Amino acid sequence: MNSGVYMSMKFRILKNIFRQGLQSMWRNRGMGLASITSITAVLVILGLVLIMILSINNVVVEAKNKFDEIQVFLEDDISTDELHRLEDTIRNSEEVLSVMYQTKDQALEIMKEEWQEDSYLLEGLEENPLPNAFKVKVKDIEYSDLVVDRVKELEGVEDIVYYKDIIDRLVLFAGYIRLGGLAIIGILMIISIFIISNTIKITVSARKNEIGIMKYVGATNGYIRGPFIIEGVLFGLIGAILSVLVVNYGYQYFFNAVSDQLYVLFTIYLVPPTSLVKDISIIFAAMGMGIGALGSLLSLKRFLNV
Amino acid sequence: MIRFIDITKVYKNGVKALSNVDLNIGKGEFVFIVGASGAGKSTLIKLLLKEIEPTEGSIYLNGEDITQVRGRRVPHIRRNVGTVFQDFRLLPNRTVYENVSFALEIIGASRRDISRKVPSALNMVGLGSKAYCYPDELSGGEHQRVAISRAIVNNPPILIADEPTGNLDPDTSWDIMDVLLDINRRGTTVLMATHAREIVNTMKQRVVAIEAGRIIRDEQRGVYEHEVSHIEEHI
């Protein structure tokens, strides 16, 4: 047999498999709806979890940027020489990105600005109680402890304030959310694989005779398996498309509603909907088809050992 | 063509279905396998179709030891063996034509090939005019003709018929036998397991009698006789 003839034979076999898959999908549309619904539900929940994880990641990144400052308060009686030496020492640390000196007067000005109408309260102060300070930025918040430990020992340092605790807690929290989300997705995936495999099992047993005959006339396992896998994969794909629509439009609606309602502060932490569509489409399509194929294979496993 | 060499089959539940069976069937032969239910006829056929594996011994089909053939090649072996069953096994939602073309579709035959081979296979069994009927519009005998047509459409060198007349009345059974004989005359080796005493006795073909998993008789132009020997034992 030459390769051209062989290829066209393979192609015809493939075409048959496809046609049969579509036919059985149509015949089986009632149960198919159950499969599609379950896949859609799983993927929509996956989408929500994804959005949540991404948003929390955003919050964490924002927080890291905002709170990665270490404030080193200095003793009042520090000399200029000491001040310069201290600044150099801190600046020369490998982990330090920048050091900014803020005098007690500058600090008071900033405070007044922040307090706005309540700033008259500060007028009554006889002398400025705020200390001079270095504002130190580290390259990564993970280095904070290291830098703080080192700077604390230095001459002329009165106190150090930094926010690593908060950030740590936030990171931990984000981790829990991620784990919880993944666990939920995992459980739902198993459930929907189970539902798909049951749906396909119904098709398989409805076509038991046909499969038996196929075996007797010499159909390969691949030929018999093919239509069912296509059926499962198509269920998955339809579920994926539906869930992409639901998640995309649902989230867009929610996002716009929240922005309109003055909660702009909140939306800056949310991932923008437009950046999601492509990724979500790819992830959902892959997962939907994977769930479908796996479900089909499971339902056929026992069956093909004839 | 078909050779069983010292075949023993013990099922998992301990039943010894065949013990040390040797059987040699040449190209173009017509062979009846006779014996009571449970004698081992079905086991013999299942072994040929590789539905089950022998416990011991080897089976040669067209010069190949099929007991050594594994998984993926099994379908290709089955394509060389047409099969017909007592219960016809047609697909109810397909026409006669589609039931027959089915056997060609799965091996990826071209449209032209199918449109040439299917009508000729249907004419062979005398069903050319019913190509577009559905199985429920056909009689029992016609069902079996469709099944035979499907079994031979791929032109296999061997046709196995497992009690093909078991569900048919005597007249229809004879029609089916005529078809099988016709196919045999064209060079196909036919192996038929049966209980139909009258058919066996009239056809005067080779008869292999099995009892309790052993071949007790193998005669050219043989007769059924099983019942007779039974009666003699009682006398």
C-alpha cells in the first residue's frame, strides 16, 4: 500500500469517528446537558477563584510596594558626622535600594497635610516631638528583618518601624485562599469527571451491541474509543465556551458596577476584565476538554477489554 | 488454513472446556462442528476470534500463530475471519446497506470501494432489492442473510458461523445453508457450529464431533449421530 492511499484511508477513518461522535452526542443530548452544565459550573467557579487569587495577588503586590519602607528613627542628640556615617552604613547594605533622610520638621509638615482640617491640633505643640528619620527602601520585603536587625545595633538609632508583619500575614492569607480555591476546584473537577464518565457510560451501554459487532468485524480499540472521546471532549469544549462567556461578561458587569458605585479604591485591586479573556479562554478550553476526555476514557476502560 | 495444536482451555472457574484438541482445516473446506451444549464448540470459536486465550497449545491461522499475537494486532486478525451468529447482531438503526458497509467503514475503505463491494455482497445472499430496508422490516432469514453479507463483504478467507440456523425455521435454514455453501464454493473456508442434525446429515460435509472438550469423531462426509450414540448407550 503506498503512503497516499494509506493516508486517505486514515483520513476516512478519522472522518467516520468524528461523524459518529457528533451523532451520539446529538442522540444523547439530555444527559449531555447534564455534563455540559457540570463542566460549566466547575469552570465558572474556577474562574471566580482565579479572579479572587489574582486580585489578592494584586493586593499583596500593592501592599508590598506601599509598605516596603523601613522607618529608622534617630536619637535627637545625634551629630552630623554620626548621621552621615549612619546613612552610609545603611546605604552600603546589599539589600537596600534607597535611603532618604527626613528631618523632624519635614515629618511634621507631612503630618499636618495628612491631618488636614484637624491639623490645628498640631499648632499647640511647643516643640516638634517627632524624631529625625531615615526612610529606607529594601530591594525585597523579605530582606526587611535582615536590614532591621543590622540597623538596630547601630549607634544613634532610637527606634525602627516597619510593616513586615502585616505583609507576612497578607501573604499567608493569600496562600490560604489559593490553597482553598485549588482544593475546591480539584473536588469539583473530580465530580464533573464522574458525571461525564456516567454520561458516556450511558452512550456506551446504549451502543453495546454496536461495539460488540465492531469488534467482531475487526475495528481497532482506537476506532471504537474515538467517537466517545470526541463526544466527551466536545461536551467539555461547549462547557468551556459557556463558562468563558459567563465569567467574562459576569465579571465585566460586576467590575463596572463596582467602579460606578465609587468603590474605585476597591477596583484598583481587582484584575481588569479585559486582561483576563485570553488566559481564561485557554485555561478553560484546556480544562474542559481534559475533563471530557478523562471522563470518556474512564467510562471505556472496563469496557474495551473484550 | 486453520490449525489447532494440542489446545487446552481451562476457564478461571476451573471448567475444562477443551482438552488436548488437535484439528486441521484446509483451505476451501466446509466443516461442521457438532456437539451438545457445553461440549466446547463455542470455546473453539472464541479461541479463533481471540475473544479468549488457550491455556495451552497454539492456533495457526493463515500460517500465523494467533496465540502469540497481542493487543493491537487482534483487530487485523479478525478482519480475516468473517463471523455469523445465531442472534444475527445487526444494528437496528441502520439500513441493510449501512449494516454491511459498516464492516468496510471501520477499516477505512474508500467510498468507491464501498459502493462496489456492498451491492455485490448483498446480491450474493439474494438481498440486493432490500438494501434500503431497516432490520425490523426483514424476516429472520433475511436478518441472517444481512449478517452473512456483512461477514463476507470484506472478502475474508474464513467464515465462521456459530449456529447460524438456530433461530430459523427449517425452510429458511435451508436457504441459509444454500448461501453458505455458495460462499464455500467460491473458495471461502467455512466453519459452522451447529445443533441442526438434519442439515448435517443431508449436507454430507466434513463433521467434527466434540464431546466434553475432546474431539470424538472427525469424518469426511459425516453425519450428526450424537443423539444416536446417546440412545444406544441407554439401550
